[in-house]
Amino acid sequence: MPGSTALHPVRDAHRTIVERLWQLYRHDMSEFRGTMPDDEGLYQPGRLPAYFLDSDRCGYLIRTDSALAGFVFIRGLSGEPRVVGDFFPWIPPDTWLLLST
């Protein structure tokens, strides 16, 4: 049975956590975007800084059963449409079979 899932607003105090998750996200997306890490082994931050600086954007950490499970970033807060700019849910391997049925 699935646990409870909640969204928690990203704050400046979460920046390090989000930057670490962003590296995982960029790695997963590199197959489709053709990107590679730099000489330090890191992917470029892309638009991530804008989610901390632009008041027209916001982000949420996804938690499942209080465990960190990903992030979602939204842009276009001042009007319509609001757009999911980036979405990175982590799905535990023990639930993969549930998704494939």
C-alpha cells in the first residue's frame, strides 16, 4: 500500500539538498538532452538558480512517508498558465513492479 506524499515549499535553507537532487535530475535527463558533466564531474545548474531568485517561480520538495522523494518547480506564478518547469520524482525500486502492472 502506498504511503502518504506531501509537497514542502523549497526555502533557501534547502538549497544544498536541491542542488544535489538537481545533479541526479540532470544526469537522468542527459540521455535525452545530450549533456555531459564538466571537468569537476558536475552538470551545469541550468535554470535552477532562477527558482531561488525569481519571484515568478517556486519549488517544492516531494516527501513520501517523510522521506525525500524528489522535487517539482513551477513557473508563471504571476499569471496563467502556470507551468511545471522541472519535475524529478524518485520512485523506489520496490515500486517499479507496481507501476508496470
